[in-house]
Amino acid sequence: MRTSQVLIPTLREDPGEAEVVSHRLMLRAGMIRKVAAGIYTYLPLGLRVLKKIENIIREEMNRAGAQEILMPILSPAELWRETGRWEFYGKELLRCQDRHERDFCFGPTHEEVITDLFRREVNSYRQLPMNCYQIQTKFRDEIRPRFGLMRGREFIMKDAYSFDRDEESARVSYQKMYEAYERIFTRCGLNFRPVEADNGMIGGTMSHEFMVLAETGEETILYEEEGTYAANVERAEVLPPASPSTENPLPLETKHTPEMKTVLDVCQFLQVTPAKLVKTLLYQTREGEIVAVLVRGDHEGNDIKISRLLNTAAVTLADAETVTKATSAPVGFAGPVGLKGVKIVADHAIRAMKNFIVGGNAQDTHLLNANWDRDFTVDTFADLRQAQAGDPSPRSQAPLVAAKGIEVGHVFLLGTKYSQAMDATFLDDQGKDTLAIMGCYGIGVSRTAAASIEQGHDAKGMIWPVQIAPFHVHLLPVTNSEMVQETTKSLYHSFTDAGIEVLWDDRDERAGVKFNDADLIGAPYHVTIGDKGLKNGTIEIKHRRTGEVVKIEPSRVLAYMNEQLAQFQLPRV
Amino acid sequence: MRTSQVLIPTLREDPGEAEVVSHRLMLRAGMIRKVAAGIYTYLPLGLRVLKKIENIIREEMNRAGAQEILMPILSPAELWRETGRWEFYGKELLRCQDRHERDFCFGPTHEEVITDLFRREVNSYRQLPMNCYQIQTKFRDEIRPRFGLMRGREFIMKDAYSFDRDEESARVSYQKMYEAYERIFTRCGLNFRPVEADNGMIGGTMSHEFMVLAETGEETILYEEEGTYAANVERAEVLPPASPSTENPLPLETKHTPEMKTVLDVCQFLQVTPAKLVKTLLYQTREGEIVAVLVRGDHEGNDIKISRLLNTAAVTLADAETVTKATSAPVGFAGPVGLKGVKIVADHAIRAMKNFIVGGNAQDTHLLNANWDRDFTVDTFADLRQAQAGDPSPRSQAPLVAAKGIEVGHVFLLGTKYSQAMDATFLDDQGKDTLAIMGCYGIGVSRTAAASIEQGHDAKGMIWPVQIAPFHVHLLPVTNSEMVQETTKSLYHSFTDAGIEVLWDDRDERAGVKFNDADLIGAPYHVTIGDKGLKNGTIEIKHRRTGEVVKIEPSRVLAYMNEQLAQFQLPRV
């Protein structure tokens, strides 16, 4: 393709609206343009990347035995009401009414629609397992859309849904998808890691996220450096402490701690480490119950673990008014001793502590030498805190290491959550009505493109993996001499005939401008044709990733490129 | 692909909901399923057809120099307000509000979004011509969605938009698209005809529709049997009558015509032919003006021609109350003589008439021997009626022939309608701000699939063109003998390896069931493998379209199929 014949509106300046590198570079390289907050047009270069990712996904999903279908973008509210998600989903679900005032949503996910299809069309265990997928534009009405394609409102997803006759078979389907995802992200040329994850709003019993590793990632993952355990920090289990404290209990003591509201304040004032403190966090469940959660001063509560223990959909930290009402003290002085009418649960770590410091439930007051059981009653001890780097792995006890990641895929074993709500059954081999065991499997297509940039870029621009680059070769003639132009044209045709994708910069621009745009766009190979080189019988090929430059005879350039590309399993385009 | 591993829920009975053959057969063959009125899920076989049509379109659009992009499904209201279409579009436009109460619509077409892109990103005549296209799910909130994919609400379109520096260049861009469309529908294997068409709500100065010819088509086209003129009946010009009547004017006469409200009633009562009558049709413009339109008794008014003459967006026939108020008579007795306060316009044909019959503007009254100019004043004579079969062609004067068609594509020369409204300019070669001349070009992808079925089917099912058939070959082993199964398996692999797309009916069903499903699904070649044939050294290949059956040695089957398919330029899949 010739630069003059394709819309690539590169920008020299960083656009003000962009907060992350992928957003900034996709705007600068003319790959996307904003239409509204979190809503973009994909220009030709951007769309080429998406199509390649889509085709890799399609090839691997088909290989794994999944069938491609296409469900509608609009979902009728009736189906969402059957599972309760019409109410539950909240404002992220974009709703509309048709001219007859019937309710629809712009589907952010399609469990309801596929489960409805299943219950109508599939009758027998003989038709199982079944796995259907689609690649489709979806919408989530994020409060603060930002970061370009990383957190857009309208985005492209691959979503797949499996139906199985029993749990064992469902685990096989899940494993097939897990392996397909490993192949997909490997083929996309990404450095990624599958991690254990929470099932969240989707529900179900098991899930893994596929994380592209990048310093700019919003997610934290913890993993064993040598072993196989890896989990989202939200999900990572923390083992109970190995041995309890052997201290003798000391008498409870009241301490005046004027204006000392934070752990840091109290530690400095009392000259102790945060590990001697216990924080009393007041949470409110979705049902409105107030619960006190105790975690050690140097730990953070984990909302998901707390919600799961309390058997509620979600918890939030109580507001100041609620805290004051429950503790008779301003925020910062809550404590378990003498706390009335509020259930107290505690993280495992507390079980090993003695003679710790807690809030006094009165202004400017803390208690020293508090001890559980003696001074207050804990309803349940459980793993309630966020894991941290250095915590022992729940699998090998080796210390966990932290990294930042971007979630690009998520696989869920759903169980019967949706089949039960929608009565999606089949006849088993005994002729008995049986609920299908489901799984669902998502990949953010547009987000994968952005994640690849977050992982692969430098100060000059993007560095695309060969497999999903918008073009393999950026062809850069640096003068208008006949020799340069003829050689360029001939190379362009020989590349194109060989199935190598070329962007030919045929603009009448200075070499510097062309080189800058080429580095910005980030095709893996830059082929530079200049008079000086040609006179010496060479053409320069730059590897964008390493910066390495090789000089090659013109007649050998095609063979060199063919060798380079033969290393990769490229998607059909 | 094996039938047992893909969801093809064929139905033996005709589904009650289906009114047209394509809808009925796509449901019966398990290609689509309804989710809500006019909203469907495409199952694997249906999606395969769509993907092939999409790929033919993509290949031909790229060949014609258009660039693929992808605009968002949601369009912000601000852009639609700039062109006035936010108000003008009415209830067909599905609207919604995001969580911040900002207005969006689910884009049924993308002139506003692309024109906004153009004005931001294109500055110079050097960047023109530019033609961008996308293939996307769109939504139109039809009052009565029906006929399956023929008139769905959510549907798949290819839409393209061209920008040119002047009218001449814009006509070249238009012609390129016209020719690309001819190639596309030819490659889809369809019998179609491009016809002149009205620009309608899209606006602009010239347009052609691409009509798939089918008896079940909702559109009527008129064309020269030998020549090149072809037009939608709504658009076809009618020449003024060759020579005026030579009768002498007779005196105006009032006639009592009790309860004679229709042309037929009056003709029978007075023993005259409808060509002696003039109908007085009262129309209301969108602005509220009432206008009397005179057409001959055997002619029909053409709303589009009438609107154009009256320079209004749309006209509707006035309701009974308005008619009574304007004419002082019940509906059926309106006439031009003595009609006050209403502009009178007349079809050309009236100019040639003398001594005609009109309504008397009083109950049960008609006037005989009316003559224009003597008895009433006509503001304008113009071509205001619907053309009919037998009318002389405006090009050659040869009689026009009528046929039924289904609109699958529409190309428009828009002129500056959108660039003016949105101030989309570029700098011309003199450095002057100039409005871009636009064109837009649509293809209904899902409707093309349905139109192909309307054109190609018989009592047993669908008859797909080879190019867009879900599979090339339906492989039908009729027994479970080892010989049949081994031969089938071997053929399946040799077909697949050769890039021939095969659906292998591996179900444990009777031969009759398999044959019925194969005829229903309509792959072009049915390869039947039976014990008797194999013992005689033959395999049967049925051509679905003609019913012709050839018997071929097993070793020659692959070569035969390769020869058959080599005739076609098949899309990449």
C-alpha cells in the first residue's frame, strides 16, 4: 500500500487527551481517532492490526473446535431479567427503548442470549459439548472512559460460551480454551502470563485471566519465580500464619492519641511498627449490614475475599457518618473492644497476634495490649487481606514476586449459574432433564492491540510483533532519483507478489520525516533505499525492535525478508 | 466440517412466523434464529454465507482503491444535529442516552461521522480523491420488521463514502463504485440489474440501485428489453404526451353520481374508460400546505415526483377531514373546478385531455366535459405520475417492461449536502477553501444473502450460487458400511486438503433425511456415497441447481470437483 493512498494522519505533537502510551501512540500514528469519550474510529492502520488479531483468534478458536456464530448487538431486556442482571448490572449497561417502548440493552456480554439459544435448539447430551463464539462490537458505559483502547466504552471482543453435560467435561472444554488462549497470545507475539482470577460479576467457580506483562498495567499479579502458581493480586490466597505469638497477654491500656488517625501517625507517636497495630475497617454489604473487618496495620483488606466470606455481592467501606454511628467516634479511632451490634471478622494474621494496638472507639483514643477472645470476640478468622510480594506462595511457599499486567483475556468456568436461572436443560443418557454446565471465554481484541503497544514501544514509537504489525515492511526511498524510485517500485512489487505486506512511503518528504513516521508506526522491518547505498550495491534493512541494521545486495533483499518472516505463523489477511 | 459438530438445527415444518421464502428457508435450514422482532442470531451456516459476501465486497472495494476503516456503532447526537438529521430522521433512528445523559444514536448510516473525520484530518486537494468503507452492524427501527433478513432492524451493511475535489472527479469515483458493485454482485452469482433511483432521505443529485431480480421482490423496476435504460418505478420518467386531444370543448355539465366514489364506480356508471377521468388527489406537504394534484383516471400519483415539484421533503395524502374542509364534499368527489385556496398542479397527461370528468366538490356530484384553462387554472404541468409497463422509455421511446426486484445496493452522488452542512472543506490548488463533493455507497450484506435465496430456491429448499454457498460440497454417506465410511472419510480429507469446503453429514440418519436436509441447505454439489454405487465403481454427484446427476469413479471425484470450482472466482475464507 502506498502512503499517499491511505489515510495515515500522523501527528508530530503528543495529543493532550492521551494519558497512556498506547493511546498517545495510536493517535500520533493515525491509527485511531476519537468520536466521543471512549468511542473511536479505527483508521486503516489500526483496523489492520485488529483484523490480524481477530484472524489469529478465529483460526485458534476453530482449531479448538469452537463454532463461529454472530449474536445481535441489541439484547432484549426480558432475557436479562431472567438472570436478574437487568437490575444487577447497573449503569455500565447501556439501555434503550425501541419505538414500541420495549427495553433493550447494547450487549456487553452474551450469556443470556446464548443460553436462550441453547435451551431452544439443543435437546440431547449427544449434541454436547458445544462451544460457540463470536467476534463483535460491545459496549460498557464506563464512568470514566480513558486510556484510549485500554478502557474504551465501545470495543471489540471475542466471546465464547461452552455447554457441557457434566463438570468433568466442562473442565475439558475450559482447558481447551485455556490452551487456545495460550496459542493465541503466543501467536500475537506477546509476553503474557495466565493467572488465577476472581469470577466477579460474571459468576461461576473458577477463572483465569491472561495478562500481558507491561509496567503500565493497571493490574498487579503475583507469581512464583520458579514454579507454576500465578494469580491476580485480588485473587491470590494468603496462607494462615505459621505459628502464633508466644507473648504473654498484658493488661489492656487506654492511650490518649490526639489527632492520630492513620496507622503511620499512631506508629510514629507510639514508636512501634505497623505490624503491632490492628486496623478495624467498617464495611457495608450490598444488603446494608455493617461488619467490622480486622487486618494487621501493614496489610490491606481485600474486598472480594471479604464479600465472599460475608456471602454478599459486594462490600464498600462505610462512610464517615456510619462509622461514627457504629463506634461513637470519628473515623480513625474504630476498634473491636466494646463494639456493639456489629459482627467482627478478622484476617488470619490476627490469630497469631498478641498485645496489639487498636482504636478505642472514642476521639483521640487507642488501646494498647488488646487480645482477641479476652477483650473481644471474633466471629470468623479467614483470609481477608490482599496478598503482597514476598508472601509465601500457597502452592510452594516460595516467596511471590509482583508484576504489572494488562488483562486481555479471561476464561470462566460458570457452572450452572445461567443454565439454572434460564432453565437451560438437555436430556442426559438416561432421558433425564439436566442443567448444562457452562463456561465463558473473552478476549478484548481492541485492548490486545493497545496492550501490545504498552509492552512494545520506545521513545520513538511503537514496536509491533511481526504477527500483528499493520505491515511487515516499511519501504523508505530517501530521494527522488530514478535509480532509487525504480528500485523501490521493483522491490514493492516483488514483496507484494510474495505475500509480504508493505507500506511504501511514496510521499515527497524529507528522509528524516519518513524515518520518524516509520519509527512511530513501528513496522518490524524498515527497508531504506538511498543513492549512496545503491551505488555501493546495498540496501539497508533495519530491525525496528533491536535497531540492528543490515546492508544487503538488492537482489538478496526479498530472500532475506522471506527468511525473516518464515519464523512466524502469520495470520491470513 | 462434520454435521455432528456444528449447530444446524433444521426444521421439518414451516415456521409460522415466516412470510417470505428466504425467511422460511433460513429458519428451516438452521441458518438464523430470531432474538426479537427484526433481530437475529446468525448460526454457523448463515454466518458462513455472510462472511463470503463480505469477503467478495472487501476484495472488490480494495481493488477499486477504497480503504477499509471502522467507525463506531454509536454516533453522538451533536454530529446529527449539524446536518439536521437528528430531528429529520424520525423514529427509525434508535436513540439512547449514556450515564451522563448525553444523546447518542445507533448509527443507521455514517455520513455525519465520516464527514467529521474528513474535516478534521484532510486538508489538501492532494489527499483527494479519498474513499473509505466499513462493514458493520447497523440498526433501523422499522415500524413493522418482517421478512427475516429482507427487512430486519439490526442488519449488516457495507457503507462507503467518497470525497472529491470537484464534480468531475466525483463522477469518476461514483463510476468506480458502480463498476465495483457490478463485479461484486456478479461474483456473488446473482442475476441483478442496476437501475436509476431516487436519492430519497440521503439526498444528492444522482443514484442507482442494484436490484436482484426475483418475483418476490418488493420493488418494481422498468427497463428497455433491448436498450440500456432501467429505473426504479418510483424514479422512471414519463414523457409528456406526444399530441394533444383535438376534440372541441363541450359545455361543462353537472351529473348526479350517487355513492360513486371510486374511478371504477364512476366509469361503470357513466359507461366510460378510466382514461376519460381526472382524479383530484389532495396532498399535504411536510410544511402543512394542501395541494391538489390532478392525474388521469388510469394513472397513479408518484409521491417523490410530487414532493420534488413542491420542493418539500415529503407529501402524504390528506386525511378525510382535510379533504372535506378543502372541497366541502366527502372523499371521492374532489375536483378542480371552483376549488378555492388550494394550489392545483397536474400531470403532463392532463395537458393532452379535453372534455374530461372530474369530481364536483359536492356530495354525489361529478362534472362532465371539464377543460383546463376554461374551467380551472393549473399552476404547473409536470411529470407527476408513476410510470407503468408499456410507457415509452425516456431514452429510446421503446415500451418499458416491468420486473420485480430486491434492492441490495445503492450508490449516491451526494454533492455538497453533508460537506456544506458540516463545513467540510479542503484547500484547492489555489489555496482556497473548497467544499468536498461526496458520494456514498451501500450494500446490504445480510439482505444480499436473503435476496440470493429469493432468487434461487425450489420447493425443496435453497439453491446457492457456488460463490456464496455455505459449503461447496455436501458429502452424503448413505449407509454405515465400512466401505462407505472409509470412502467418505478419504474423500472428505482430499476435498479439505484441496481447499474445497465440505459439509460431511456424519449423522446416524436415514438416507431420506440426509437428502432432504441437503436439498434444504442447498450446497451446489451433493456427493452421495452408497454401497451399490461403490460396488459398481461409482459415486453420484448431484448438481443442486439443475438436478443433473453424474456417476463418477471414486478416483476421479476430486478432479471433477476441482474442474467445476475452477470456473468461479471464489472469495477467500
